[in-house]
Amino acid sequence: MKYYIISGEASGDLHGANLMRALQDKDPQAEFRFWGGDAMSAIGGMPVRHIRDLAIMGFVEVVAHLRTVLGNMAFCKQDIAQWKPDVVVGIDYPGFNLKIEAWAHKHGFKTVHYISPNLWAWKKGRINGMRRTLDRLCYILPFEETFFADNDMQQAVYVGHPLLDAIKNTKLTALDVNTSSPIIALLPGSRQMELKNSLPLMVHLAQQHPEYRFVVAGMSLLGKSAYNKYIPAGGNIDVVYDQTYSLLSHAHAAIVCSGTATLEAALFDVPQVVCYSGNPISYIIARAVVSRRIRFISLVNLIADSPIVTELIQGDFNSERLEREFMLIANDDGNRERMLNEYADMRALLGNGGASERTAQTIIDTVK
């Protein structure tokens, strides 16, 4: 069968690669045409757009790049119409994918969305359109089951969290850094704007603690210059590229820009402080539309429905607070042990993996 797969971010590229691998196992004749990154390209098929050109986050940022976004949508529709796939699969990236999936459904293509948007947090109204235009919705968070049942989303199926598969399928490697001191992982995000908002404060923290080796989880798709302009040469800070899991496997603690990385750090049992700082206008708009019932922004806390990790958001993400919270997770005291115990409870809620295989089978069953 012919699978048209759209991922627009680094995490989607990772999950897309594992999904493609699972589809190949179940369908040896599988043909892929996709929007993704290097991980998906390594599986095979025909790449259409690279994620380095697609990652735009925030209300203000999307408006600023609206011409590019609309151009990509028009091209995507044309490309699907010409290739005529058996199914269109959107991986996360809802602002783009849900619109493409709605168009694809209207034009007679099967549609599957993998990794549901956070409808329970905001834009609940989207569910009506999704109910009409999606043949299947594969969701990955266990607490979403109640939400979809209450909202009569019969197309929704729980597949488990793909990070469990991603970690299992990743070969860990040695780090080319000085490991004579304990390693503190810095995960500043996968977008240029995230680096700008988070990396300077992370670097300042590192400069206050020469007793540790701070290592930034860099992404080669952003280029080395994106990191070098924030990191002074010769200090106690290194950058390793495309080795996030290997870095986490060696880390004593981590400072993490909110997102998928918060759950990754927890699954590697790394005590962490979660931080987030975005465009002020985008943040104000987001807070206005997010459900008042939502207490957290990090996946770790959301899944557990408990404040396992500290979240430093916007104004709280400053040098003084970061220093204080860092010391709580860096020192070998009760706070580290408490966090690790609660990680174990949270992990139990996610099950034993297999999300890629279940999603692949769901896609094939939907087409057939």
C-alpha cells in the first residue's frame, strides 16, 4: 500500500521512523512518501519536505510565517492528489495536519491521525471536525480515554506512548566529552526560538557550577552556529549533536525545555527542572484559551496528574529560581529519591510499549 506520512517536528520524525519500520514489517510492499527528517529518510521512501523548514511554534510566530505555512499546505494537497496514496497519516503537528486530513477526507482519501492534539486542554471544539474527517485517531496518553469516551469520539483508539518504543530502538553510544565531573544535561528545545529563550539562562547556570560538566543536547538540523552564539568557548559546557538519549543515559540531572523531552528525561530516571519561556503575546493567548482545569505543562506531571517535577514558566524561569531548583535535584538528598520513586509510578501508567506496532496495524485495518 501507499502511505503518505506528514511529520513536522523532531519528535514526529522519530515516531514516524518507528511507525514506518512497523508498517514495513506488516506490509512488505509498503511505499512511503513523507514530510519528515533524517530518521524517516533512513527508513526509505520519498522525502518531500524536511522538518527543519517546518517547525513553527506559537500564535505570533505562525502569523509571521503565514505565507510559508499556506504555501506548504497548498503544495501538500497538490502532492497528495498527484501521488494518490491509500492513506494519509498525520503525526502530531495538528495545526497543519488536521487541515490537510480534512481536505484529504473530502477528496476521498483515508485519514489517520497519530498522536492526538491536547483537546482536553484547549480547542475542544476541534473534536467535531475531527469526528467528521478522521477515519482513525490514535491517542497516546492513558488519561485521554475518558475524554474521548465522554465526547463520543468512536474513531479514537489508545495505542500507548511511542517514546517507549523510541528508547527501546535507540542504540546508546559513548559521549565525546570530559566525564571526570558529573554530567548535567541541558535540553533547550528543537527550535531556534526555544534556544533563544532558554539557552542563555542555562549557560548562566553552568557558569556558576564549575564542579559539573554541562552538556547541551544539540540538533544538527539547527546547525552548530545556533548553539555557538550562546555558549562561550573553553568553559564547562559541551554540545553533543543528535545524541539526546545517550546524553540522558549518562546524566546526573537535567534542565529541560518543556515538551516531549520532559518525559524522555523521566524515562531515563534523570531528575529534572522543567522550564518554558515563549513569546509573551503567544503565552498570554495560550493561557486565555487553555482549560482552567489544566494545572501543568510538562508531560511528566500531566500523566501523573501530580507535581513530580518543578515547572518554571515565563517569569518564574529566571536565574535565581533556576539556581534554587537545580540545587534541589543536583544534591543527593530526599528530593532526588522522591522524584525517582514518582517517575516509577508515572511510568507504570504508560504500559509496556508497542505503540508503533499497534498504530501500524490500525492504519492497515483502516485502509482494508
